[in-house]
Amino acid sequence: MWERIRVILRKEFIQALREPRMRILLFVPPILQSIIFGFAVNLDVDHAQIAWMDMDRTPASRDLRERFEGSGRFDVVALPRNEAEVQRVLDGGEAQAVVRILPGFERDLKRGRPTEVQVLVDGTNSNTASLVSNYAGGIIADFSVDAMAQQQNGRVLTRSPGGAVNAGVPQITARSRVWFNPDLYSRNYFVPGVIANIIMMVTLMLTALAIVREKEIGTMEQLMVTPVRPIELMLGKTLPFAIVGLLDVAAVSTVALVIFHIPFRGSVLLLFACSLLFLMTSLGAGLFLSTISQTQQQAMMASFFFSTPAFMLSGFAFPIRNMPIAVQYLTYLNPLRYFIEIVRGLFLKGVGVSVLWPQMVCLAVYGVAVLGLSALRFHKTLD
């Protein structure tokens, strides 16, 4: 049995690697895709372009503007003077937000009266709008705290009935500490998910096309009359792409570490062990798609039909908690969801089997089920 599997493996490796173009396609596209996705999939807003509409023109309003420009997050690119210019700036996309200082801003501050700063944000991109609004709100809040502190320091100290000096109202300051991703880089969150998605697409498509190609060129009938059993043929067809998948995991992970400097705090051996569990599912799905397809075009379209919903329901870009309840339950049927959780846990959190064992068990169950179903279907096809 193992001798026949070894012969099929040798045949598959020779067939896959004898053409220079095929050797390039096996490894170069995953690396290029990881680089492109790593640079393109980035939700950080490092520099936002804003317009500044100062209707007060006082030292206080100029101080607030200096705080915006000195933060390193905002660049003032326009100075609208009326509502029409504000409309033009936002409609034309010249600025992502308009900060408007109302008349009497400094006067109200000095008198201790409530005053407002209006921030008009372009909500076309909801994520960017939320970040810009939060950044602007933080700068304005800091300015407000400093203004209150100056007012309290300018007051005459009074003595309480007990004789103690009262210098002002006690304040409570909240200090936040972010674990796992202290700088809040979205790239650290997305690149590990890119690794999982690329590995799924590559192995799924390669496996689906490998067997269909045998049907198209007419060599499947020759394999059927050989002493090779269906299970041996199935193993011989899938094991080479499992090895390719593991090599792609190593290559894409190296890109994530070297080019994007994504932190890796977990175990390398555990990463490859979990990759094997996930490859059982992706290779089994590719094998199943090959049994229901007659041409390589059909197999490619079927693989896209499988990979697109898996990508959308994996939690890669869209938080599963934000999905409708029915869709959240549907994501439990998606093996890619568990693998992305594992990869992100290994890269960012450095967790081990004690935390990831539920995801590993789910991947093992799905892998055995999908491979078993594919083996039955593959056997029936040969018969």
C-alpha cells in the first residue's frame, strides 16, 4: 500500500514541479498576496486631513488649532469661511472632517460657561469617520481639562470649616492599558487572518484542479485500471498539496514577521500542527469539489463558491458579534473561523493548547468529517 502511495506521490510532485511556471505559481502568488493584503488591508488613520473654520479668532481658538496640528494625526488643508465652502470641502473629499469654532469661544471659557466645538465628519467610510471623531474628541477633551485646571489654579484658596485648605475638586483619571496589541495597529490583527485565508484558497483550488485535470486529459481511466485503490489514490493526490500548504504557511508567516513585523508570541510547532488540522478540511473540501466537477472551470467556480462565504463568515474583517444571531450560529459550521482564531491567538496572545483546544477539536472533527465524506464520494466516482 505505502509503495503505491509513494509512487503516486512521486508522480504528483514530478507533474507539479516539472514546469517552471507551475513551481512559481505554487509559492510566489501566496507570498505576493500576503504582501499586497498586508499593505492594503489597513484601517489605521495616521494622518487625517481636516478643514479649520475659526469664527472666534482668539488666542484660545488658535491654541486649540495648534493642539490639533501638534498631535501628528491631523493636517489642516483648508480654511473655509462660510457654509458654502464647508459644503464644498466635504463634498469634494478635500477633507475628512471640518472643525468649527463658534463665536464667543474664548469669552465663554473665561467666564466658566459651557461652550462647544463642532466637528463635521465625512461618514462615507464609517471606520475612518469613527476614528477621526474619536481623535478629535480626545484632543478637545484634553483642551477642556487644561482649561478647567487653569480656572481652578486662578481661584483664591479657601479654608474649610475644619481649617484645611481646599485647592479644588478631587479628580479621578482613567488610565488604559492595551494588551496584545499596544499600538492598536490594525495590520497586527489582519495579517494573521490573511495567512489563514491564503492557505485555504491555495490548497482548496490546487486539490480541486488536480483530479479534474486527470479527467480532462483522460488519464483517470488509466489510474482506475491500475492496482491503486481509491483511498491510496486520494492520499497520493492530497498529500503533495498538504506539503505545499505547510511550506506556504512557513513562507507567508516569514513575510508577516520580516516585512510587517507582526509579533509572534506562540509556538511554531503548534502553528504547524493546527495548520495540518485545517488542511484536512481544505484538502477534503477540494477533493469533494473535484468529484462533482467535470472540468477545471467548474472546479474553479465551485472553489470560489465555497471560499467566499467561508471568508465572509470567518470573522476576518467583520466581527462575528456584530452579525445577526442566526448568522452567528451559522459561523460555527465554518472551519476557517476556528483557524483564524488559532492563528491570531498564537501570533498576538501567545496562548497554547490549554486555551486553543476547543478550536483544535472543532478543526479535527470537521477535518475527519469532510475527508470521510470526500473519500466516500471519491470511491463512488471511481466505481
